[in-house]
Amino acid sequence: MRIEMAGMRTATEKAALKRRMLNACITKQQSLIGDFKKRIDVLLVAEGYELSHSSVMMDEARSLADALQFAEDEMKQLWFLQLFPDKVITRVEQGAVVVTGSSTFYISVSIEQFKINGETYIGLSVHSPLYLAMKGKAVGEKFMFNGREYSIIDLF
């Protein structure tokens, strides 16, 4: 069924889907950044504690600050992808939608699975081992990851 659906999309439908995917990723990333900021704020105003006197709280604050910085850096990558919404993709690269026989990946940032119109997509970072296994491949090519073979059936 995935092969049939991938082949049935027009170029216009693919471009619209990619824009919806990017917007969904931006929304999820903004939510993640907001959550980190809230957690940091709560930590900084924790009742009865002085952040400067608690090494556990200091460590947690540093960890949250690092995670927040990472999330903000990934948001910059998403903003960058907005500059080229209609770029023609012929090989797996940042900004590509990669349709395989089992999953559809949006090469952008690492985002949990998300759904658009009932279909599940996975946001994949250019730093992930799975992306590195498929990088540079084209429609019809195969790649291996964790002992599993994937076939690229569509790319846009």
C-alpha cells in the first residue's frame, strides 16, 4: 500500500506534504523548547532551595540548559529548511522526504513520530546513523541498517 500511495502523489501534493511536515516539525520543536524553558524556570524558583547551594540542582540546570541549546540549534536547521521549500531532491540529503517500504522519513531534525492525514512520519537528524546509511542514495537504491534492508521507493 505504501508503494501505491507514494507513486500516486503528484509533484504539487508532494510539495504540499513536505511543507506540512516542516510545519509539524517546527511546532513540535517549539513545544519542546517551551517545555525545557518551563523546566528551567521551575528549577530556578524551586521552593526553599538556593540553586547555588545545591550541586544536584546545578547539574540538572546545566543538563537542561544543554538540552535547550541543542533544541534551539535544531530549530535553526528547521528555519533553514524553510528557505528552500521547493528544492528538487534527487538524492537523500537534508530536507528530503524518503519513502521506504516500511517507513517515511523527513530528513530534518530528530523528532518523534508524527502524523499528517493519518500517515506516520519520522523526523530524522543528519547526525543519526540511519541517515548516514541512506545518505546520497536515490530512488530504487537500497541500504542496510541494523541488519535490515531498506528500499527507497520515493524521494522528494
